[in-house]
Amino acid sequence: MSTEQAGTSPADEARSGAADEGAAPLTELAQLQQALAQAEQRAREHWEQYLRAVAELDNVRKRAQRDIEAANRYGLEKFAAELLPVQDSLELAVRSADQVEADVSSLKQGQEATLKLLAKALEKLGVTPIRPLGEPFDPARHEAMLAQESASAEPNTVLQVVQTGFELNGRLLRPARVIVAKAPAGA
């Protein structure tokens, strides 16, 4: 069957072929425009996510700063609350000492009670005493005030605690001041 029999001329076929060629670039252009639109949409979404993340990070920073300020301002609240009974006991002891009939034994009992209150408060806060009597000298936890000859104690052991040391949750606050044994001179 010839082109004339089908009712189309060679010019029509040429136009039809040109139209098909033109349609391909239009389809490709449409695909590129669609891909561009999708990429722009993803870019907008990513930009919005970025802005939200920056805002959230800023909020976290501000919240952390407020928490730090509150901890600095109120961090000693528990400590102060634990010491208030000690304060009350000391005030009571001072008032008792002013009374004419106050005797030494009652004042001593009041001081002992106050000391127990203080020890209990410090224990609740994680402060523990270092009392190394009879233990080997440890320069990381003890401060030697004097080395004293001793025939009864092993050399380099603590003979006497001059001042109690303290640790806060295992961290040294103050070393114990001690007198350390040394071997007798004639030995």
C-alpha cells in the first residue's frame, strides 16, 4: 500500500515525523520541569526541617542555661536544710549556757547531741569522715604532721589522728592530719 493509497502525502508524513520529534523534547522538558518542582519541594521541606532543628537546639540551649542558673542558685538548698537542725541545737546550747543553773555535764550533752546532728546531716549529703587510726599512712588521704618513734606500732602507720579528714562521695575534701609511727632509733 502506497502513501497515496492511505490518503497521506509524503509532506503529511514529514510533518507527522517532525511532530513526533517535537513531542519527545516536550515530554523530556515536562519531565525535567516535574523533577525540578520535586527537587524544589524537597529543598523547601529540608529548609523547614533545618529551621525547626535550629529552633529546637536554641530552646535546648536556653533550657540548659536556665537549669545551670537554677542549680547555681539553689544547689545548696539540700545542704542548708540539713544544717538547720544543727543551727537550732547550737542556739539552744547558747541559751542554756546563759542560765544560772546550767552545769557542765548538760552543756557537754548538748554539744554531743549537736555533733551527732551534724554528723548525720553530713552523712546524708555524702560527706564521710576519714579516721585512719592504726591504718597504713596514705599520702593521698592523709597529711603527716609528725613522725613519732613507736615500739608498739608498725612503722609508717597512723598513731594518732590530729584532725579528721573528709571525703565527699569518695572524693577527698580534706586530708586527715595524722601522727605517723616510725621505727625506734635504736632498732
